[in-house]
Amino acid sequence: MEDARTLTCVSGDNTHVFLSPFSPADLRAWKRSRRSRLGKYSTQNPLLNLPRDAQTYELSALNEGMFFDLELPLAWRALTGQKEERMERLWMYVVAL
């Protein structure tokens, strides 16, 4: 997970939305296992600096529609240029600054 991928969106009212294939549990586990080497990544990836009050939403075929899991890898590749073979869910983190 050293190449934790995220897509960042910023709105006019200082709300930041981060989209990532990594769940909050994945992020916590990564922080615990890599504590000694986190300094290298903390400035590069906003997921490592999320405040505790960040709103978290799980997006999947169950709550976004039956074609979500088929279209998600295509949309992710188009927006980020990163190829994801098997993406079944996406996590959205919302932070109001």
C-alpha cells in the first residue's frame, strides 16, 4: 500500500473530497505498520493526514447501482491514469476546512 492512490476534489466552500480504493481500516493498518517510515509519505498523500472528524462513505454496487463495479475501474483509469483491475468499492472521505 505504499503507493496509496487518492483522487482529491476541492469545492469553493473549502470542502475537500478524497476518493480512494482504501478503506478506513486499510489506512489505520497502514499507519500502524509503517509508523517509522510515515514521514516519507505523510506530505505526499492526504489520506495519511485525515482529521478524525472526516465523514466517510463507502460507495459500492449495493448503494450506487448495479453497474458501479463494472464502470468504476474505467472511470478511475480515465480520471487518474491508474489502472485498477478489480475495484468493487470506493471510499469517499469528506473534510470541511
